[in-house]
Amino acid sequence: MPKITLKGARVSAGYTQREMAHRMGKSRITIIKIENGKNIKPISVPDLNMWAQITKFGVDDIQC
């Protein structure tokens, strides 16, 4: 089964970047950078787990 992108998971869950940022305690700019792969480092395991929990996708279902 193909994996869903971070952005795809967020959009499928019905959250805007601003809402996701608020739920994760991050800035909207950080969410944009994470989704576009332009963050200095890849998404951390705790952040990935939080993203999965918020969007109701399994960690293994999300492509990073």
C-alpha cells in the first residue's frame, strides 16, 4: 500500500497548516518546512508520532 505524505495526512485529516502548527506547538513556517522537506533536519521521531496521532494515520503509513 502506498504511503501518504505529511501534507497529505494533514489535509486528509482536515487541518490547515495553522491548525496543525497550533496542535503541535510549532510555527506555521516550521510546518511548511517540514512538509516541503526544507527543514534543516528530518522530522524527529516525537514530531512524527505527534503528526500521526493528530492526523489518525499510522506512523508506518506516512512517508517522510
